[in-house]
Amino acid sequence: MHAGFNQTIRACCGVGGNYNYDANIWCGSTGTINGKTVVAKACTDPDSYIIWDGVHWTDHANRLITKAILGGKYLEPAFSIASQCDLQPF
């Protein structure tokens, strides 16, 4: 488990295959796979997934990335962007 993620390559909302993703059946829609009608539904624990729908990251993944960027971890030289702004949580 990495940063609270149990699923690092499977989509939370999708259907089909090892990655729970079919480019023709988007999250929340109905489609056909191997002659069977399927519905791409969301998982019950999205915070344990990195990938939302095979294309977008989950809110949890976006929060971690944003914190890393604002914290300055990936800047050269490293400095906290958050320390330079009056950021307020919403």
C-alpha cells in the first residue's frame, strides 16, 4: 500500500479487464462487452484508488499531488509556495 492507495493501476469507476477500464464505456454509462450488457459503476472506496475513470486521477490523488507541489518538494531550489500565499481551505 502506497500513500493510502490499495489500487494503483485499476480505475475506481469503470468496467472490464485488469485495469477496470474500457475506452468505449465511460464511468456511469452502459455498454456491451463480449455480448453482455455492463454498467461502469464507481467503487465504494475511491480514496484507495489513484485513478478515477481510466483517464482522471481521484480527488485523493489530486490532493496529495497538490500538497507536494505547494509544499515545494518538487521545486528547485525547494521552497514552499504555500508560505508565499494566504491559502485558505474551502
